[in-house]
Amino acid sequence: MAVSKKEISPCPIDAMLSVIDGRWKGTILWRLLDGPMRTADLARSIPQITERMLIRHLGELVADGILVRTEGEGGRRVLYSISPYGETMLPVLEQICAWGRVHLERLEASSVS
């Protein structure tokens, strides 16, 4: 039986994937590995993402405690960064990234043959 997005699955893998599930969440996290970024800078670094989807994913990652949203004076300058809790995911994300590279190479090799 499928678990709705609002329910927490008792499966630890499903629980983790529910946090990073989304077309652009991995890319957002990958971009933020280099340090805090403004919303506009994130949008420029991911040209295919719509503003609406970027704001939605950022909000979900903040709500899950993975990102921190910091407002400057008057709320005009908003920065997003990986939270200390989000940093606990970094070893897992590095492993996912390494596996993804191998998988992409495998796909490329199979399309050449």
C-alpha cells in the first residue's frame, strides 16, 4: 500500500527519501554545499527550475529542518544554507552522488555500444 506524502513510513529509507523527494531538491542541496546562497542566485544556478517550484522546495527543506532561511534587513536579502541537522545528511548525499556518477557512466556506456 502506498504511503501518502503526509504520512511517515516506518521504513527508514522511505523516511529519508520523503525529505529529499522532489525533482529539484537534490540539485538545490548540491548547489548549497558550497555555502549559503540567495534565492536569486539559486534560481540562476538552476535555470530549468521555475520560481514557484524553487520556493516550494526551499520551504519544504526549511520545514524539514534541512535548510536554514536567514533574512537580512527588511527581509530584502534572504539566504539559504544547510542547517547543522542537514549537514548530518552530507555523508549520505555524497554516497548518493558517487552512485549517481557511476550510474550515469553506465548509462552513457550502454548508449554508446
